[in-house]
Amino acid sequence: MADILSQGEIDDLLAAMSTGEMDAEALRKEIDEKKITTYDFKRALRFSKDQIRSLTRIHENFARLLTTTLSARLRTFVHIAVATVEQLPYEEFIRSIPKMTLLHVFEPAPLDGRLLIEMNPQIGYTMLDRILGGKGTNYNKIENLTEIETNILTQVSDYMLDSFQQAWQSVVDMEPVMEDLEVNPQFMQMVSPNETVVVISLSATVGETAGMINICLPYVVLEEILPKLSGHYWMQTTNKTRAEDEEEKLETSVRHARLPLQAVLGHSQISLEELLYLRAGDVIELDQAVNDPIIAYVGGEPKYYVQTGKRKQRLAVQVTEEMKEAEDNERS
């Protein structure tokens, strides 16, 4: 942010220009020279600020979803939040991560290419220890992973990809598939070294262990969906047109919906002791007279007056009148 001159400094500047101590042309030339900035073509900024903001929102949601998922799976304190979002060459990203780390490579179908999630080994092994029933002890043996440990860490990757898929649903219906688990970034050549990637760094805390999780998104993979990352796309509303038979199908579904129908013969109150000593053949007196109409309840609401009878040797009720109260409720 540029410095704001006080009124005294402005007066001094005008006085210097009026007395010739400061040349206005030289000052203008100096300002023009400051507008020239150096551009590094090896570090091309291919994502707009608007797209970076959209990616930040998506992965803030991803961090919340992953926090909930891992908390339930690991049964310990987990907190994940977006720390930084920046774009840089792929080669610079690879050089910035440790020589031995956990690299989860996956394909984001239907998008072409591969994406990468790099997890600090301290975080990865804390999760591994919790899944195996431990207290979340942090230890590092990344150079000699056993087959069982590799399978468990792959399972952790599946948890992350489920949350990743949910976070991206508003932009693309993605079905990420785990492809490989690497430990040495030297063997990771997903794109060309000068290709621009967006790196979302997440600060992660699992139990008492803290570390970073980095998500690498190459430009070439996201290129076809970049228009959907603009603020205009997020804010626009689409007018959904109903299909011709949609209303008819809805009416048919409602008409075939099942509702419970209950005919209440009456009510009675007895003591707990009387209830305990009830036997077959005992008679319970109801508060309903024999000649009074019986009320039928539909979905728990009083709807009809009915009378009891039999139909084909089965107990049945016949509707005699619709309750006026029910009609009044429908009108209101």
C-alpha cells in the first residue's frame, strides 16, 4: 500500500517545486520508471486472481471435510486448514518438498492428467500408528515401507480422495482414482519442469503432531474447467426448465404415496397393576359409545368418520363422512 502524505509534506513538496529545488519532469520520469516490472517467463502466472480465489474456496471446503473424515476414522484431534495458495513452476515445487516424503498420485477422471497430494511423513506415520491401534506416535521409516503399511497409507489416500471429490462437486463431477504411492520426488515427472502448477498448502495437526499437506494442480489438467473457476460462473443462476411430463410424474408419485390409516375405537385409562393382571377374556371399558361414529386418522391427522364391519371375513371400516375440521384445515 502506498504511503499517504500528510498536509505538511504536501506543502513542502509544492514549495520545493515552486522554488526549483525539485524538477517536475524528473519526478514524472522517476514515477514512470517505477511502473516497469521484471517478468520471468519461466514463472508464468497463468491462473487469474479470480481463479486462485475460487481454488482457495474449494480447498477450504476440502480441509473442513477432511478434518471431519479423519477425526472420525482416527478417533483423535484433527485440524486441517488452508495455509497458502500460490502458482509456481512444477520444478520449483518438486525442489521445495523433502527428498523422502509421501506422494499420493491420482487421476481426476474425467479430466486428463494426474494430480498430486504430498503429505509430510510425520503426519502420515501418526495416522498409520492410530489406525494400527497406537497412540499416534510419530516415527519415520519411510525408506522401507512394508506392504501392510503401504496398503494402510493407500487407504488413507482413499479417505482424502472422497473429501476431494465432494469439495469439487460444485465445479466438476470428478471421480478421482488412486494410481500410485511414491516416496521419492525424483521419480515424479507428471508434467514438464516449466509447467505452471497451483500448490495449495494445508497446515495439518493430528493429535500432537503437526505438518503440511501440499496439493499440486497442474495448469494443463485444469485448463478445460478454468472458465468454471471464475466468479461470474459461481454467481450466475441458471433457469431450469421443467420437462413436459415432470409435473405428471410428480402427481403420480404423490398419489401412490403410502399413508398409515388408523381407526380408533376409543380410549381408556387403567392402572399399571390392572395392566399387569390382564388375561384373555377380560373386558376394557372405552370412553366411546357403541352408537358414536369412529374417527379414522390418516398420517396421524383426524380425517374421516367411519363405522366398523367385515368384508370377506376380514375386519374393515366404511367411510361415512369426511370431518369438517379436516376440510377447513385444507382450505386454510
